[in-house]
Amino acid sequence: MATKNNRTNYCAFCGRSQNQVPELIKGPDVNICSDCVMMCNQIMDSDASPQADASERKKDGDAKSVDVTKLKIPLPHELNALLNDYIIGQTHAKKVLSVAVYNHYKRLRQGLRFENDTEFRDVEIEKSNILLVGPTGCGKTLLARTLARCLDVPFSISDATTLTEAGYVGEDVENILLRLIQAADGDVARAEIGIVYIDEIDKVGRKTENVSLTRDVSGEGVQQALLKILEGTVANVPPQGGRKHPQQEYLPINTDKILFICGGAFVGLDDIVRRRLGRQVLGFGGATADNGDEGTSTAIEPEDLLHYGLLPEFVGRLPVVSTLNPLDENDLVRVLTEPKNAMVRQYQKLMAMENVKLSFTSDALQELARKAARKKTGARALRTLIEQVMLDVMFEVPQRHDLTNFKVTRKMVCDQKATPADRSPKAA
């Protein structure tokens, strides 16, 4: 329909004239058709903010809560077997994690299990968070990643080195929970029964035992901010992450049912343990307190963690402490060959993509393990060594169509160089 001046009006969004649309809504300087209005409503409904989901969850109460009875959590021995497929050694740590995860989800069912039992109805099982202590390259992070692969619950891994006290440049501790919500695809109710692994937790230790007038924004301040989250509280998480500001809406998440696993290398902690053990031994027996690292890793007490720089309140919220042992040469040889994702298999797959069958002699594997053990960086040193040895091979093989087999020998590992010229091509 035309205006007083017989001028045709057009929709500012789709460009159609008023004669081509069911209805045209006119504004002072712009017009929009009814079809575009409906499309905008659909876009707004599909892009509903996480805040709206949170408010809906508040209105519905427990309507969207997760039924913990339907969770399929492996039994401790089943979970331990799954961890054995990917991690070499660390028998005690794997057993601790298997039992802790299983007991954690039994804890969530405690109200249902003893609903009509007068003996245990009033007994409330408290949460037991875990602290993993072990040298670099011994498998702490790999244990966490393997757990994420095995469990059908939200699981997130965060790094404590990026965290700072609220109000300073860096990430707030609530971003740890945001990653868990993202792992649950935005479902806060499901995230509330998840597991969080915080790596490099030793980096938030106090820099000195003396009280300082200046703030320790990335050390003691982070520990204090983590206290209530570890124990169990309703934390307000920024939906988009980043810094908080007063006008922002937050996602409330209850951390009481979230299991926290913290891990760190704690470099120098064995010296603290050794000094404590040495003070308890007199006479000639004192020499037995300092014969290497054996025994010190299993003798960690809360007071040692306090001397390292952790707050007493923080240590108290991590009641289960498990230590991981450094990998010896035999363990490193097994790391190369036995796990499902073994390093040798990874490089064999890379070479198989070029139609070349790769193999390592037993002497070569032993030499790789011996060199890695001297570097004192655990299994991480193995990849560095293999990359050095395989560099020329991986450079030459894509252009060598006559090569079908290649064997890495001990001499190649000692020379840190292996080329196709070292071994004449041989048909399969």
C-alpha cells in the first residue's frame, strides 16, 4: 500500500517492498517487515544467554538436576585397569585415584542409599580432594587426561600458573569452574557433579614464610581464593570468562559435589622431608635418613607442605596426598613401547603414512631410556631425544619411494642422527 506521496516503502533488513510482504512496520526513519521480525525472534531464542539458562534452572528448582543413580562410573579395579593401559608404573597413585573417584560418586548417592536407614541416615560423608606430588614427567597430567577419557562426567584441566588474586591482571579462580561448565556443554547441573584437575598447584605457594607487607597476588592470594571453592560453596562464574565487574550477571554453581584433584612437582620438597627425617635420627643411624630419594616421597606430612609455602587451611582441604615416583630406565623403556599411545607407536604410525615400516632395536630403546634418565625430566625427555634421532629420516622419507623398512639402532641413538643412507633400502 502506498503512502500519501504514492512512495513505496521498503524493509530495511530484507529489502522487499511493502507490496511483497504480509505487513510492513513503519518507524520514523526505517521500516521492517513482519517476516524479519519473526526471524529476529528465532535468532534471539536460539542464542539465549547462559544467564537465562541459569535463571531457568533457578525457577525449575531440581527439575534439571542430574540423576546420579544413572551415572555409569567404573568400579575401582576397572578404572585402575583403564589407567594401566596408558600409564606405566605409579601403582599407588592409580589406586588412590580409582578409589577416590569411585567413592566420590558413592558420596553423591548417600542420601538415596540410606533414605530409610536410621543408623546411617544422619551420617554425612564429606568430600576428599586429592593432591598429587611427583617430579616432572612422571605422569601426573597424563593420569588426569586418561581419567577424562575413561569417565562419562564433565572433566576439565586448568593451570594454576595463570591464576592471580581477584582484581589483578590474570585469570580469576572462577575461570577454573568456567572450563568445567564448558566441558559440560553449558549444563551447570551436570558440571556440578564433575571433576577438576588443577595442574602446577605448587606454583601458588608463598614465596617466603615471613609475613610480607606486599601482596602475594599469584601465590598466597590464589590459595585464599581457592579455599571456599575446594570446600564447597556457591561460586559466581562470569559466563564469558575474563574479569568480573559489578554490572555483570553470573552463573551460580555449587562446588560441593565437584571433586578437585591438584598436582604439582614441588621441587625442593624432598629436601624439606629429608631435613625433618634427619632431625629425628641420632648417632650413626642419621646416615640412613639421607640415602637418596627412597622413602622421602612416601613420608610427606602436612607440615612439609606448610614449609613449602601452602597455607594450613589449603592443606586441610586436600586430605588425600599421593606421591608419584620418578621413572627409572626400565620404566622409560616400557613408556616407549607398552602403552596404547606409546611414543614408538606414534612414530611408527607417522612412517606408515609414508608406507614405511619403522622399528627400533632393543639396544636403541635402552639407550634412549638411559639418555632420558640422565636429563632428569622424566618421560618428556624421550620425545626430545626421538625427535633429534628421527629428524633426518622424517625429512628424507617423503621423497624416497624406494624405502619400505627402516630400523633405528643403538649407534643412531648415540650419534643422535639416523638417515636412510645409514641403512640400504630393502624391500618388504
